[in-house]
Amino acid sequence: MKEEKLYTTGEFAKKAGVTIRTIRYYDTKGILKPSHHNDQGHRLYSEQDFLKLKQILVLKYLGLSLDEVMEIETQSFGKDDMANSFKLQKNIIKNKINHMKIILDIIETAETSMESAPELDLNNTIDIIKILESEEQLLQQYIDSSNLNANIILQEKFSSNKDGWYNWVFRNMDLNKKCRVLEIGCGNGALWLKNLNNIDFDIDITLTDICQDMIDEAKGNLDKYNKNLSFKRINPNDIPFEDESFDIVIANHILFYMNDLDKVLSEIHRVLKKKGQFYCSTIGNDHMRELEQLLLGFNEKMKISEERLSAKFGIDNAELILNKYFENIDKYLYKDNLIVNDTKAILEYIYTIPGNILEIVDNKKKDFEFYIDKNIKKSNAINITNSHILFKSNKL
């Protein structure tokens, strides 16, 4: 019988490309114990230990903490659990990448401003950075579709209103045959994807978004269904269509992200036909309030966004804002509660939320996830307000 090959700590570390200190630390933490010891009590590692070490290194490379690796090593961690962990980690990494993209854009813009100035003006540079931070934080959620997709999944799984937001919105719109429809901020195309069986494809629908990733995803979801669907990346401040081109314009949960909202509304007004219909939506003042309180309970410095979105365009001021360009304004309230009893599902959503959550949780991820799980188990579920408002109006 072939004798088992064993490695000293030094040999094992060299074989794996890590330091001796790392191997000893993994032993001390109980993550990777040696299979054998020699007569002097020195550690001896086997090929089986090496396979286990490779698994640990892969998990570490993917961004999991040592505590998470230990859980995987010590618990019954199945394929679904592993897939979910990777999904959560992917969301965390994408959110961090998005944050770094924003910082890079701010630095480059400030750098350009400094180069064009005759002399160094730190106060002016600081003012520019503050303005850019404010605008970019609002648009951070629109860099990719992670948060939108996570939000849709959360609502589909845990909503107490069985209508569903997108179906409810669709039923409250008057889509006449042969009309031309423009959607501003289409996201992944969910409004149309959820209502495929109800769409009259005599309607000409143009889906637009400020983010190319969103356009690509919407096109991938819908392009195969009908030639009357078209997709275009646009800036809502400068809509690239002729005056009075559309019978209907839709802006679903997008207006509160606009830095120059008046300019966007004037553009929507311009491209609408006379008496054309405008549908837009926003969130209620108490939307996701319980989730925000839960996050603040872990760390009072956590913030979902720099300013409350409903304060920019919400139930209290939307009609006043719309009155400048539209008339016959009707308001429809969508009442719902999310009854969330799944820790992994709510974490998947939380890790896509723009703001400083990931920055705060970074080195306390296990504590944070334990905190969320404890609060869910305490009441069997978290009841979260899911409040939306749809406005219907006509062009003045």
C-alpha cells in the first residue's frame, strides 16, 4: 500500500503559495487542523488537507470572511447555500465597484476643473465635489440593475398585495391602440415583462434609460417578443425626439433621481402630443421605514441615501411640481406591506442599497447578519411598509 505523503508546515505553505504564519493561524482558528503530528508534536499535513486549504483560499479570494469560511467548513452547507453566498458576495462587490466608479468620476471632474483654472482654488474645488457627490449619489442606484432586480424579487416573494406593483400600474393606464408610448427610466423592462399577456402590440413602445446596462437588460428581456418595442439610451434632460412625438410618457420611480427635475419635466411636456397623458410614480413618506429603522438600530450612521427621495418628489409635493406642465392630475395609492421571514432574501436586497451600508458592515458582516437574523426570528418576520403613488395627468 502506498504510504501517505505528508508535509511539514513549511512545505505545506510553500506548496500552497501562502505564508507559514497563515497556516498556523488557520490551525489556531480551527479552520484547518493538520491531519497528523510527528513525535515532536510538529504539524503534518496531507493531500486531503491541501484540497481543504484550496477551498478556503478560493472562498477567501471571493471575498468571504474567515468567520463565513468557518461556517461553511463546520456546517452542512449545500449547493443552494453556496450559490446564495456567492450571489450575496457578488452584490456586495458590484456595489463597491459602483461606489468606486462614482469616486473616480468625481476626482476626474474636479481634476479637469483645476486644470482649466488660472490658479488653485481649493474652495471652488470642494464646492464642485459636493455638488457632484449630491448628484451622483442619487444616480448611484442606476449604475446597474442589481438593486432594481433585488427589489422586484423582494416584492414578488413577500408582498401582501397580490396585485403586484407592475400589474397594478398597467391596469391604471389607458393604452389605446396605435398610440406611441415613451418610457423614461425603463430599468430592466419589468413593467412590460410582467404584462406581456395584456399588451396590445399595435402600440409602439420606446423604452429608454440613462444607463446602458439597464437598456441591455431590458432588451434582453423583451426584444424577442415584438418588433414594436424599441430601446434607446437617453439623458432625460435632453430627450432626443421631436416635439409632440408621443401619446403617452411613463416615468416609473425615476423623477426623484433627477438633479434638474424641472428640465426633465419640460422635456417630457415637449415630446408629448396635445392633451397627451403622463404617468409617473413615487414612493410614500413611510416607504421602507421599518427597514431603515432596523438598519439604524445596528449603526445610527447608516444611511440609505443622502436625502429622502420622497422629499424631492413625493406625495406631499408631486402635484405642485407637476402643475407647471400638466393638468387633470389624478392620484392613485398603492398600499402594501412586505412580510419578510427570510434572512438571506432581505440581506440580498440590503447589500444592493446605495449609501454607506457596505462601508459600515465591511468588517462586521457576521455581526450584522446575526443582528438581522435575530430580529426576524424575534417576531417570525419583519413587516415593512411598501408604499407607492401613481400620478396620471394630461399635457397643459
